[in-house]
Amino acid sequence: MMSPIHINRDRQTLGQFTPEEVSAGLAEGRFRPSDLGWCPGMETWKYLSDFQDLPAVPLEVPPPVTQVAAPSTVPLEPPWERRFKLGYSQALLQTIGKLLTKPHGVFSAMRTKGDFVSPLLYIIFLTVAVGIVTLPYGSLYGNAMKRLIELLPNVQDYPMGMFQPQPLNLANVGMAIVLMPVLATVGSFLRAGLLHLVLYLVGGANKGFESTYRITCYSDATTAIFRVIPFLGVLVAIVLDFWLLIVGLKKVNRIEGWRAALTVFFLPICFLVFLLACAIFMGFASTF
């Protein structure tokens, strides 16, 4: 026999109900599929629509069940959004760990509106931290790109000066630290806006822009930590970022995986097609 289910809506406890009562409530509209439920033995709260063992038709109202205390707090947000209670460093580490190991649970329980500040601070903190660590990598990446360009035909036609790294002095470091929060802020809103536009076009924008923004910030910032590994870390960060974005969009908007994947890959594919077209054009132009 299934244990009694605690139901929570918008952070308000509705009470404890038997599976039969939950089924009847869903059928009558008293409960919503988007309400959160928890019963003993579960690791975290989940949507009522995700409960697979509910009886299709309640046969009768059973006698009152023994009261079991539900968890004192409903985990409706990543640990970072409880940073004032946990402490900044602890909340940061817990959020990174949970997003990398249990992204489905984090995004399923994440709030979708009410706070732009928390995700923005999260991406600024990690962008600045990772950016400071990776500042010396500029010369490595510049030289690597320069060598790759030199392998192309008619290399004298390419502006090689753009791959010359800037000297790593105190002034440049200070300028980078000042600009990083600005770039993180503008970049996060721009990318989330483009993702939400594509999500709307594929028919998957079941939540507002803020939900897409929160997914973007938590995904981009978390995977950015892998960029501290030279070369390979960039590839790992990109792959993991795509994965987290797909999981987040799918869970938050409750859409099919292909819609979420199409949303995430649409813009990179367009960019690659553009680069390919430019390369083909330059190849033809060099023959004349």
C-alpha cells in the first residue's frame, strides 16, 4: 500500500492525503498536476503528474492514515538561493555539485519566477572566478589559433594580428575584472533571450522568460568551471552546458526532449552553417 502523500503548492502545504484522495482530487481539479508531492522514502519532492502508482479510480475513502512528518523545507530552488542561510561558499559548492550530479531534480524543483538577482549573481561570481584563473590562457589559445590559421592556403590573406594576445599586466587584469561582470550580465540576458525565442518558435515556451533565464545562468555558470582545464576543458564545458540546458528546458517547460534539444542546438547549427558558407566563399574568392 502506497504511503500518504504530502502536497505543496506555491510553497504552501495543502496537507497529507491518501493516493486515492490524490487521484480523486486530480480528477475533480482540486489538485493540479503541477502541485508538488512527497511521501516517505522519496529523495525529494516531485510533480503529482510524475507519480506513476496512483490508482486510476478511487474505490473508497480509506480510514485516516498515520501522520508522518514531511521534510521541514520544500527544496524549490538550487542551494545557491539559500546562500544567506548556508553561507556563500557552501551554497556555491552545493549548487555546482547538485547541478552536475542531479540536474533533473534541481530543475524539476526550481522556481520559475520571482528572482532575477540570484541566478545573475551566480553567473557573475563564477564568471569572474573562472575568468581570473584562465586569464593566462589567452596566449596559449592565441598561439594555437595562429598555428591552425597558418595551415590554411593563402595564409597571407588572413589578419594574423587579431590572434596576438595582449600582455598580461596589472592594467589589463584590472580591466578584465571590471568588464567580466558586465559581459556576464549582458551575455546571460542575450543568450537567454535568443533561447527563449527559439523555444517559443518550436512550441515549447510553457513558462515565461525568467524560467529560461534562470536555466541559462545556472547551466552556463556551472559548466564554466571546466574551462580552468586548458583546451580540453573548453570542449567539456560546451558539451555539459548543452546537456544541462536540454535537461532544464525539458523539465521546467515539461516538453519533449527533441523540442529542448532543437532549441539548444538551433543557434550553434546556424552559426556553423554561416562559418561554412564564409569558408566556401573565401575559397572561391581565392581562386580568382
